Amino acid sequence: MSGAAPLPDLLEYANRIETDLRANVLPFWVEHAVGADGRIVGALTNDLRSDPAAERGMLLAARVLWTFAAAYQRYHDRSHATLADTADAELQTWFWDSAHGGYRWAGGPDGAPTRDRKQIYGQAFGIYALAEYHAATQRPQPLNRAIQLYELIERHARDGEHGGYFEAFDAAWGPMEDVRLSEVDQNDPKSQNTHLHIMEAYTRLLRCWPDPRLRATLAGLVELMLNRIVQPNGHLGLFFDREWRLRSDRVSYGHDIEAAWLLNDAAAAVGDAALAARTAAVARRIADLTLAEGVDEDGGVYNEGGPDGLTNTNKEWWPQAEAVVGFLDAYERWGDHRYLAAALRAWDFIDRSLIDRRHGEWYRGVTRDGRLLDRELKIGFWKCPYHNGRAALESTTRLRRLAAGRPND
């Protein structure tokens, strides 16, 4: 690898990132994530006002479970284990569909389902969280539930004719007309986002449960990402019809750089050297495109672009978190200092613009000129500790490995 960055710089960044995680992000959720009713809150504003009437989503519970299971494995803090247990109980008590299997998408504060659809994106996060919870606790039940979800996805959501997975189903796993993940998504039968997170979930599950069929399924999913979802221009397509015709020309820079490192991680879990080499080359091109098109002069990552340039110049919290890990992954693999500089500048942008030093955690995002998106929630259906928590756990490991001169150990 060509010339490592100075040792004190890498350790300094690792310490800064870990301090934010342990003294800010994790304590914020321990203190504020659970309401008086013992359930994970549905909505909390930047100034810590909660909305007891807010809809509750299984996605937030799954992401809290993943984050605090992973944090407990790293730090062995009992408060992290307690919140992971609470999140697991939230998933199983309020969202599990005992009649048909799988997790309902959302419910009211009284527990009654408000959206009992089976969003495959949500089932994937259920697998991801339960596999991590099993790894943290060594209890068999979370792993068994994760395997059950895997079997449900494979039975109901896999497209046996054209490959890949469909977006959503009704409560009984029947077809639906409106399969959108959210109001900002298109109503198309397949999406990059869902496939990216199925791949992420299956990667984590395989490391807990080295099942040959799962390994083959994950290998096929990586191939599908490379051959169908990554486009000839190097960006990931966002929405597709059943036969994999592209239905959108938008580019999500956060998803691009997130996919770059998750693809490498999935290929590594499969254990096929030829697949890993092809994946790494594609991931490097994605990182190069993100760096060339999606990063502002201040180090922040824009939300979206298109064929004619930038279309959404806001800088939300999660693309910044994914950029830190994605560019570090590229640097570890290729030794190009542009990637290391991009990763550290992304963290500096987070430190400067997104960390809330008054009330804790990170803001949802800022505009290109630095104005806070102050009407967005600190905790909400989509605002969660998973992106920034995972970025801290991943990046501190990678930075310390680099500082010790041991890339890719």
C-alpha cells in the first residue's frame, strides 16, 4: 500500500469518532428512546419533545436492536444490553404477525396495526437485527427467528422467473397494488434499496449460520447487484420493473457509497475469490463516482443527482456516515490517499455540522449552505442510530487497523 497517513492523525480520528459514539450517540438513545409506556418512542423532536400519538414502526425497533446488540458486543455495557432487550421485545410483542409470519410494517401507540403489509425491506432489517442479537447474546431464539424470516422471504418474495425480490405484500403475503417503501419512493416492483439491505442481512446471517443454501443465495444476490442494479454508468439504479428495466434516472450518492462497502463485505462472506475481485473493481468505480460527483467542497455528501447534475443538495446524516466507511474501505483496498482524505473530511463535516452538542445525537441534516433541517425529527420512523452507530463501530476498527499498519486484517 502506498504510504500510510501519519499515525497520530488516524488515532486522533478514531478517538474522536469513538468519543462521539460512546459519550453522545449511544447514551442519547439509552436515555430517550424508551417512553413512559416502556415502548420505543415513535417521534422525538430536536428539542426533545415527544409525540405519544406517533405511529410506531418495526424498522426503528429493528435498527435500535441491531445498534445496541453490536454496541454491547464491543463495549459490554449493560445499558446497551437492556435497550437491545427492549427493542427485541418491541419487535416480537407489537409487530410479529403470528397468523401469517413476518413483521407488520407499522402500528399505533395502542399496538393496533396501522400498516400490516409485509415490506421486504423491513423483513431484511429484522434478519439483520436478530442475527446481531444472537451474536451478542448467543441465545438460539434470535437466530431461529432470523432463519424463519429468511425462509419467508425466499418463499414469498423471490422472483423465480426474472430474479431478485419483490417489494411488498399484504398481511397474508398476497399481492399489493401500492408497494412503495415510503411516500418519496416510486411504485415499482423492485428497488435497489430493498436488494441492498437483503444482501446486508444475508451477509450477517451467513456469518452466524454458515448454511450452504444461504451462501449460494448470497452469491447470487451479489451477482444480481453487479449485473442488474449497478448500471453501465457505474451508479446504482434505484427502481426497476419486474424484468429489470430501469424506471428512474436518479442517483442516490449515499446508497452508492454504502453499496460499495456492503458489496465488498458480502463477497468476502461468500468466500469466492473471483467474485470478490470482480466486486472490488465495481465498488472502486462506485467510490470514484461518488467522490467525483457527490462530495461538496466542505466534505459533505449530497443527497441526490441525475443526468443533468445535482437534484437534491441537502446533506442528510446517513450518507455522511456511509461515506466515512465507504471511503475507508476503498482506501484499505487500494491505498489511494484520495479515499482516506474523503473519509476524514466526511467525519469533519459531521463533527462540524451534524452533531447536536446541546441535546445530543445528530441532526437529520443541513442544506448545502449549512442551514439546519430543523423540522426533522431526532427520533422517528426513519431517523435511527443504525447509520451513525455502525459507521462509528466500523470506522474506528478500520482506522486503528490502518494506524497499526494492518489493513484488511
